[in-house]
Amino acid sequence: MSIWLTGLINAAKTNVMSARFWLMTLRDTLLLAAVLFAVASYLQRDMHTGSAFPIDSQLIDGRHVSLFNTWQQADTNQATLVYFWGTWCPVCKITSPMVNSLANTQDYRVISVAVASGSNADISTFMQHNDYQFAVINQSTNGHHFSQQWGATALPAIYIVDKNNQIRFVTTGVTSSWGMSLRLWLASLSLFMENEQPLNKSHMSRSVTHTT
């Protein structure tokens, strides 16, 4: 009888300790999530939202790029990823390979701005050494101030811009490739829904007219 009672008591203690363990784990997880959210919000406090600032510049390979001008008709229905980074940035060493992988899929347009990263030759050497192929603007040339205009004060900084030149998502710090892909897909999907809505309304109007 005493052995049975002892076993019952031990089992009860184990259950209590197990419940307490999971409650403490949940508490710590929520606390960590709150801290990470606060840090992310602080780092993103200056990031520009709304209409994207125009980007009109040469890439480090000599090609010219012109994006987000109000007079310029979009040449693609896909969203654009704008990536601010630096060759000196430790976190960018984690994010840049994922941006490069996304750019190589050619599913979306990717443009990057290298901040305080030396000459075009310096950046080109860095790109070749790391086998990066995404398009790069050197902010140090031609007196560009893209990072200030876009509010990219903490690197890396990523902006997702839709066809209508509206910034849909902003993020900074380490970002996964699937997270970037999801944001780009959502930005493109919203465009699809906007384009489909007038067609649906027009179709409904024609249906009503036909039935009457």
C-alpha cells in the first residue's frame, strides 16, 4: 500500500513539475518574442513606407537602372526587392546569399544598394569572391543618398515594392529566403487582386445588363 501511495505521489509531483516546466518555457518564449519584436520595431523606426523613392543610377557593372519613377510605366507585374547592405556588415553575410539565391530564380526583380563599401572595383571583387550575381548600385558614387532617402539606417534593410511603386513590406536584420519570397508573393498577389476586381465588376455589370 505504501509503495502504491509513494508512486502516486511521485507521479503527481512529476505532473506538477512538467506543467510548471512548460509554463516557464511558454513564458520565456513569449518574453523573447516581445524583446525581438521591440528590437525589430526600433531598428525599423526610420524605414520609409508609402511610395518608393525613385532609383536612377548606374550599376557597378556599368548598366543603367531606373526604377519607381511616377512617369515610368512598370515593365513587370512582379514585385521588386530593394536590398540595402554593406561588404563590412556581419549580418549581411547571412542575408546576402539568400538574396542572391532569390535573384537567381528571376521570379522577382532584385536591386541592391551597397552602403559605405568602397569603390566599384572593391565591391566587384567582393561579389566575385562570394559568388554573388545580384544587381548592385554603389551609393558612394555620384553623390547618391539612397539609404538616407529610404531610411535604411540599420543594415541589412529590405523593402518589398509592388508594381504601383508602393512599399508593401519592410524588414531589417536576418531574413530567411522563404520569408522574402512570401512577402514578394503577397505583394504580387495583391496586385493581381487589384487588377481582377475591376474585371469582375465589369463582368457583373454585363451579366445584369444581359439578364434585363
